[in-house]
Amino acid sequence: MLAQRTVMLKSSATAAARSAAKAAAARGKEIIDLTAGEIWSDLASSVREGAIDAINCNVNRYTETLGLMELRHALARKISAETAQPWSADEIAVTSGAKQALFNATMVLLNPGDEVLIPSPYWTTFPAQIVIAGGTPIFVDTRRNNYVPRLTDLAAAITPRTKAIVVNTPNNPTGTVYDRDILAGIATLAVERDLWIIFDECYGSFVHAPHSHDPIISVAPRARERTLIVNSFSKSLALAGWRIGYLAGPNAVIDAVKALQSHTTSNPNVIAQHALLHHLGTKNPTFQLRLQRHIANARALGLSILSALTLVPQPAAQGGFYFYLDLSDLQMRTKANGRKLDADDVVSALMDAGVATVSGTAFGDPAGIRLSFGIDLELLDKGLRRLTATLNELTFCFARHL
């Protein structure tokens, strides 16, 4: 018999969408994959040099559980500059990507039955890890407010069991960027109601004008003692496969994370740590700026193509590298076999047309789909034109395929 907790677990829906795209391609179908949360890019030369130097120096030993002290100092300097607050290495844990940082946070914060507020649509891992830790995710719908949570809705969702709120900006999947007013309001609510803030800013390097990314504690310094910052280099340095990220927070939390991590993964990959340390030491923003230009160009291209959609409004795509399409109007006007379509139906039709996307049902939203524009521009152009044509002809498409 398996453990009871396995009943509550499902594989990541975004990973399942990638797998479905690969399976279709393996069967010989041409698939343009818009599912992955990663950027198609070469390595930064500074990252490559740091990794090669470490390998040439025969680096192969354990580091401290929470990562190289030199790297933690470098990350503390980075976070200090970003938040306008002083940080020390003792407040930083280097982790195997943002997922481990989030897992560590939920495991050291939550007791069985504790509730955590999650604005919806949400990244699939947030509720899954809360459940693993014995907590209860409480979803706060944002769809009627342009995917921004209303403070009144958040306040109404708080109960005596509420322990934390997840703040993810720029948001995955919607691409929404929370402005300073909403961040200040969330911080005030957390302080007044004694809540932790889990602040996921993994897409903070990609914010599109006129919007800007603001760390919540730079907006509300008094929330610092109850805020955990989660970040990674999967997006900002296009290092998704390297699995390197960090958690920043109060000393007591980081001490507890150290004890937990010592019994799970121990230290993150040592070569990735040295590569990142070398990159941070160069203080050369050239690669990140080039990556940001690529994403900005991809966004502009995509918005131009998606402007031809007739039943789907153009996505805002304020930050990150996703287009999140609201299918509500299309669903109201288009039915398949006498029923209203959901996002899974649309994703299936798009797969038939050779475009792989992620259904909003993965994110708690049966009326949305997520498209990544982190891929090659030529493929993006081709894929979005296919998608636009398919959605504009959806009545006929579903008559054929459902």
C-alpha cells in the first residue's frame, strides 16, 4: 500500500502538457510547443566559464547545506540592492531551484490544517506543496479584476487558521504585475492579521513597460520580518535545467530550512553554484539585457499576431513570458455537442492543429490557456498564426474533432 499522501498528489499539469507535446512529436506530428516555462537561449558566457573553471579545478565535494558561503554573500548583496534593505548571508538559503525553496517554506511554516491564501489562477505547484505539508490551499478568484486580487476578497478569505498568503508577481500563468498599491495593501493585511507572505518573484527580470517590478518589502519594509522571498535563475539566466535558486527570510526560518534541507537534498549542485558565483562576480548585465530584449521582441511579435483574434481579447502580458488567453467570450458563443467548451477542449483542438498549449484547468481556471513566448521567434510566429486561425474557426474545428 502506498502512503495516504499519494492520493492527494498529481503530476504537474504543466509537465504533463510538455510530455503530451513531445509524445505527439514522437508520433511524427509537427508540433510547435508553447507549453514550457523556459527561454530558448544559449548559456551566458560567464556562467559557462564559471562551470568549466570549477570542473577543471576538480570541484566535486559537498558544500555547506545552504550553499557556498561566498555565494550566499553575493546573493545577500543582490537582494540588498533590489529591496533597499540590508541582507546577510545568514538570511539566504541556496536551493535546487525555486520549487525547493517553496517546498522548504511550506514545510517549515505550516502545521496540519493551516490555511494559505492563493490568488487564482495560480501556478500548479503552490497548492500541491501546501497539501504535501499538511496545509489547506484557499483560492481567491482574481478573474473579474484583471487577474489582480482584491484586498476585500483576500480579507474575507482569512480565518483563524490562515497562516500565509502567496504573492506571485509577475504572475504565472497570467503575466499580471501587481502594482505598489496592491503590494502595500497585502503587506498591511499580513501585518494586521499576523500572516506570512511567500513572495515568488521568479519572473521579476521580465516586466514590460509601463509596468515595473517591486519587491514587496521595498514597498512595505515593516513586512520584512514576515516575508520569505523565493527566486531562481531558471528564468533570468535561462538556466531552467541547472536547478539553482534561493530562499531569503528571517534567520529563524533559514535555520529551520537548513535542518530540513540537510535531510532532503543537502547542498544544491556544486558546479551550478560555482557557475552562478562567477557570473554574479562579473557584474556584467549584457546577457540579461540581451535576454530581456529577446523576450520583449517575442512579446511584441505575439501581441501583433494575437490582435487578429475575434472571440478572445488580447492578453495583457505585463510581465514574464506568457500570453494568458481568456476564453470566456468564446465559450459563451461556441458550444460543442450542445455543451459549453472548457479550456481542455480548446487545448485539444489546438494540439490537432499542431500547437501545444497549457489548459487553464491546470491553474484553477477552466476559461484560460497559457502560451509561452520564450521560444524561437520563427516558431513562435508560425505557432501563434496557427493558433489564431484555429481559435477564429473554432465552431468548425469542434464540429470536426469532438
